[in-house]
Amino acid sequence: MTIKAITTKYNGYKFRSRLEARWAVFFDKLGIDYEYEIEGYEVATGVWYLPDFHIEDGWIEVKPKNDTDIKATEKMGLLVAGLQEPGVIVYGDPIDHHAILFLPHFLKPGYVRHLANFNNLINSHDAALTARQARFEHGANHAK
């Protein structure tokens, strides 16, 4: 049985999941400008990738906490290496997450991976609480 995520409208975007919408609330609370699914890329021959968010400093992909799909990791690595821009895959919601940071490798083709999280950002705890507590009403364009 496949469980489908609930599409959610927030801030003029139609997110594919509530988890993505919660990250948008988090970014808004911190004053981080973002664009949602602005462009897809062919990261390898016949391999397409549409990252969830673009922020000033790079790309962000959102996955459920226990996601084990290795394809997202491979695609993010290829995107970072190809565009020479950093990327992050976050697993979980803004309060309870872990992340993998991908940085372009400037000395040779490829990328470097690091474990990361957003908990060290100023005001991140308040923003994460706001995101977790956001209530998205069916058909509404904002969180309550």
C-alpha cells in the first residue's frame, strides 16, 4: 500500500506535502527567501531532478525522517557537482531533523558531504516551533 502525501497550499505555492510546507513556514519565520520547485535539471543522461527549494545560498530537498531512498542523495550530489552550488537534503521536520550538506569540490570534479542541521541558526528553535504548530486548512493559502 502506498501512502500519498497531502498537497498543501501556503504562501502562494502548492506544496506536494505538508512537510515541505512546514519547511516553507520555517524559512519565512527566519526571513529566508526561497523559491519552490523553480527548475528541473538533467543531472545525468536521462536522469532528471527537481529540487524542492532554491534559496540564495543553494538548493534544499525535503524528505521524511526515515526516508531510505538513495536516489535523492545521488541526484543532489550530481546537481551540486554540475552547478557548483551547495545543496542540502533535510530528513524530517524543522524541529526533529538531520541533514546532509553537499558542497562543491573546487579542486576536482564532484562534491563533499557533511552531516548538518539547522539548529544552530539564530532563532531557529522559535521558527521550528512555529513550523511544527502551523495548521493548514483545506484550501487555505496560509498557515494558522
